[in-house]
Amino acid sequence: MARNTKKNMNRKGRKGEDTVRKAKGQGRSAGKGASGKYSEKIEGIVNMNRDGLGFINMPGDMESVMIPVQKMRGALNGDRVRVNVLHKRRPQSGKLEGAVDCILERSRKPHIGVLIVRGKKVWAMVESRTMPYDIRIMCEDPAQLPTIGGQKAADGLKVAVLVKEWPKNEPEPLGVIVDVLGKPGENDTEMHSILAEYNLPYRFEPEVENAADKISEKITEADIKARKDFRGVTTFTIDPADAKDFDDALSYRKLDNGNVEVGIHIADVTYYVKPGSLVDREAFDRGTSVYLVDRTIPMLPEKLSNKLCSLRPNEDKLCFSAVFELNAKAKVINQWFGRTIINSDYRFDYEQAQEIIETGKGPLAEEIKALHALADVLRKERFSKGAMNFERPEMKVIVDETGKPIDVTRKESVDSNWLIEEFMLLANRCVAEYVAKHCKAKDPTFVYRIHDNPNPEKLEELRRFARTFKHELGDTGNPKKIAKSLNSLMTSVKGTHEESPIQMMALRSMARACYSTENIGHYGLAFPYYTHFTSPIRRYPDMMVHRLLAMYMDGASSQDKDYYEQCCQHSSEREQLATDAERASVKYKTVEFMQDKIGKEFEGTVSGLTEWGIYVEVEPTKIEGMISLRDMTDDYFVFDKENYRTVGKGTGRILTLGTKVKVRVLRANLEQKILDYELAEVL
């Protein structure tokens, strides 16, 4: 069959493993390794590279344990394993080495491959940076291959396969087809492949769509009487030009006492989606909407996300609102939370709102200018209290109607973005503070959005790195001083060639935000209380927040903490999967964009360093690729981890983050989403 070379590699790897199994009572004994006794056992998730080597992060440590191919015991990328760590380090690299003791749980994320049918045997031919083996499909007769989503699995089609086992006498792992994705190379197939790889859905089952279609659109008189009526108050939305769902709106009116009333009106999704319903269970499973380069995969069916719950102009809409009385200094004088009905007067996109802010002319110009002034005060106050100020521009891939990438442009935030952002932050933090400090329930269980303090070791790494550019990171003795020092450093490097690498290093020192019932505050925003209240169309935690807030306002006692903590963990995991898929779609499209540029040269900046290669972002697109150290044949380059630089042993040439280089596009591998550069010149 095709890929004999790979199959032979599979057999070679498994033969070596079988030897280990037999020598150690089927590999279950910790025993002794080639380098000595095992010092400890750890558990973790396997990160596998294309050569079949496994890596497990040490608990509470940035160091990883390397597992040779012959000691993997059939473990694959994403599997949870128990590992025996060898007492001695490898002589040449100084790395910790280990051996898989047992597989605790197989990964639930499928592998993506092209189906190969040869007689009665079927394989999925996998092209992945994390899966060096093909997968034998557990199927006795190819005629019985499944039909999924209206497509029958057949030779040459792309499929998603879940590994079930790897018996010791088999040359490949065995798996089952869980989805049929389509013809390789077609845009829909490739985008669906990315979603399937991260175990994310790309369609709703008919029964979910039908359940959503049955939800009534009618707003009754009883509904209106039970709510505050804001239909007579000036109200509008500001969203991206291509947005289809509008889940938040702002209202504005002047009060007789000189203050203003600002309403943050959020689609009342939980009025329509009842706990435990089929639509609710599906939304919980998804956890979030997913935003790929060319499409949105909504958390809720279209009837809800784009129609019923979308705050479209000139339509009565049901909302859950946070309404604030603010003085000229943007101080909250009074606040109110509750259910409302609104009718949006106008739908702006960010560009239209920005033009009004800059010119003072256009629809609702007075309201937008006034809200912009208040948002500016809120933003300055937030930074004065220690909020982080990282403004790294994003790159946006522009695709045509077929999904083909035609350009990569810089996406920067403007004042109209910050206008919306500040009022959303105001609603989120005030809802969290109200529940924690002012509701009647004792020690109420709630869903918080938390962000821990930066990693001290990574901060010291940042300090050393900044000094190589003659910049200083100030006092990091306590969290408030850290924020001030980091913001000061960001200000000092602004506009310099080292701004990007120092900013990246600073971001790496930050913890990852997540959901939890244990409130530790949000470090990056400098808020002691913070939640997600403002996007229930696209985030399930916001739906939980709406329900809990409503219950506590109605006098309910504290809810089951264990249950909500499990929900928080699930939501955080789904959010990370969605983020990974979004990045994978960007990577795929940027590699596709560079396919016709093989051999062309670009100026760029070193953006990352590892022991296997140097990552470079090219101008003007900021598309990142890697220069393999193995391809740099004019010198022997070594990664100096302590000083975070790569050094040429023969020439003494030093490459570090921020070094300006000229690179040549060498390879663009779409299947593996890999872009390889070669070094043409150090500038």
C-alpha cells in the first residue's frame, strides 16, 4: 500500500517496544532503565513530535521529561499517562528521560487522515506534527464503512478517527471512524478537519435545530409587564461590520440631576433556553462559539443566535440588563440589574462609530461622543489601578468567497472598540461584585472569570531578557508593583525594534484566565471581582451567570458549588479547545497564503527560539515560520536557554528575540500547517 516507508517505521517502533515489554514483564514494572533507577512517577498528558518522541511536563516545573519511542508503550499524543522518571539525565542533552508505565486514559480528540482502502484492509493515512503513525481502521469489510453527516466513508476521503487501542502484536494503532469530512483540499473539508481535530462540532443535529425552531418568538403582554421598558430610550449596537449576532446594546439618556443613565442590555438567552432542555445541553457541551478564519460555528442554533436573541434594530427584544447612573467622572452613583425590553434605534459597525467619534457628525453623534468620553475615563482609571496594557496588534486573514486567502492585514483596536469594551467590563465587574457582596444569599456560589498573578520565574526570565536590550523591569515584589513595572516597561519599549519580542516575553509570564467558583480576582484587569455576563449568545458561562444572578435577586440561597465548579472546568476546557482551533485555522490559511511564495525573500524579526529552530515573523504580514537549526549548514548553531539566544559555534553569531533577518520561504506544508524558512541574511 501507499506509505510503505511509514508503515515500516511503525513496525520498527513497535518491535522495539515489544522487546521492552518482554524484558520487563510486558512493560509494567518500573524496574531499572538504561541510565539507572527510576526516581519518581508522574502523571501527565503526552505531547508527541513527528519523530514519535513523547514529552511530559514535570508538575509545577517548566522542564519536561523526554520519552524515547521504544519506551512509549503505545501511548500517543494527548493520552494521559503515568511515567517513570529516570534518576540520571541523558549525557549529551542533560534532559530528564522517562518511560511510560501505563496509559491512564486515551485522548478523546480524534486524528485526521485520508482513508486508504486496500482489499479488506483500511487505514487512515495521518499527516500531523503530533502523530507519526497511520491508524488501522477496525473494520472487517470496507463495504460496511459508516455513513456520517450524509457522507459515506470511502477511499480517498478525509476522516476523523479515534484511537481505541494499540495491541502489542499490531504494527499500527487501531481506531474507529467518528466523522467523514470530505475531499482533501476542499475548503469546507479542511475547516471541518480542524474542528474535528479539536473535538469541536461543525453542525447541529436535526433534533437540536428542530427544538430551537419550536421556541416561540411571541412576546406577550405578561412578558412586557414583568420587565422594565426601555423602548423609548435611545439605544444602539456597535459590532464588527460582518457580525450576524448582536448580543449587547447600549442605551443613553440624560437625567435631571445632571448625571447620565447608561444601560448595558444583553440578550436574554436564558428566557428562551431552559435548563436541561435539548438546546441547553447542546450549548453546554459546546461551551462557546468558535471563530475560524472564514466562518463562525455558533454555540446556539441560528434561530436563537441570529434571530430571536440578536438585538437587531427596530425590533422589540428581551434583555437582561445592567443599568448605571454615572456622574461626569464616570463614578457609579446607582446601579440596577434586571430583565428589560428594548428596541434598538441604530446598528453601527466599528468603522461608522469611529468616524462619529473623530468628526462629531453622524447619527446619534451626541450620545456616542458622551459615551466615548465616559469610556475614556473608565479606561484611564483602570490602568491607574494596575490593569495591564498590552496592545499587540492582531493579524487578520482576508479570504474570498471560496475561502482562499487573498491578503493578511493588521487588525488594530480603535476608540469605538474601547467604547464598547469599557462598558462591557463595567457590567461584568459590577455584576460579580453585587453577587459577592450585596445579594442576600450567604456565601453565594457564583461563576467568576479569574486571572492569577504572573509566574515569578517567567518574570525573572523577562527581566534578564529586557536587560539584553538595556531595559529594566522594575520592582515585582507584589502584584500591584508587578503591573506598574510591566506597564512602565511596555511604555519604554514602545516604537523600538525590541517592542514585539519583549511584549511576547511579558505575555508568556501571564497566567491563563479561566472560569471558577473560587474568586481570586482578575489580575490583568485589576478587578477584585469579575465575571462574564455580556455574551450569553456565544459563551455558556454567561448563561450560568444570568441564571445565578436571577436566582439570587429572587432571594434564592447559595447553589451547589461542586456542580458549578465542574461546569466552570468544562467551560474553561472548551474555551481553550476553541482558541486552539481558531489559531489552527489562521495557521492553515497563512501557510496556504505562502504556498505560491516559495523561494521569495522577506525581511522579518526573530519571534521565538527553541533547541530545534528559530521562529521568524516576516513583514508586513507577521506570518511566522521556522528556520530549522538542521538546515543552517554554514555554522553549527546551539540554543542557549539560559540567555535565551541561539549562538553559532564557529562564527559566534548571535540570534535572539528581536533580531532583524532576511529569510527565504523554503516549504509550505498545508497538511501539517508547517511553514519553513531558511536564513538568507542577518540584518
